[in-house]
Amino acid sequence: MPKNIEFITTNLGKERRINTFLQCDYPSSELLKNVSIKISPKRLLDQTPTELFISIRSLRDKW
């Protein structure tokens, strides 16, 4: 591996703040607002954390 490659180091606390997939248990209003652009806001309100994760994952699959 070349020595001039830079790696990003992080910790779990930082990952929880920046990684959308780790925010499904307690989603922020900003996360829900951004996801609701692509998914019906009404559908988002009734989702469990697992269902929210699957919804976000399905959006990523379409990038």
C-alpha cells in the first residue's frame, strides 16, 4: 500500500453523529425532513427504527 494515502480516523461517538444509518433509533428532525423528500412523510411517522433503516438503505440503493 502506498505511504501517501490518507485515512480518516473516527470514533463511535463521531460516527453516530455523521452516519445516517446509526441515527435510526433516534432520528433527528433534519434526517426525517431529508428522507421525507423521497419517501412519503406520513409513511415515515409510522416506521420503527428497523423500517427507517430499510427505507434509507433503499434510497441509497438508487443512487
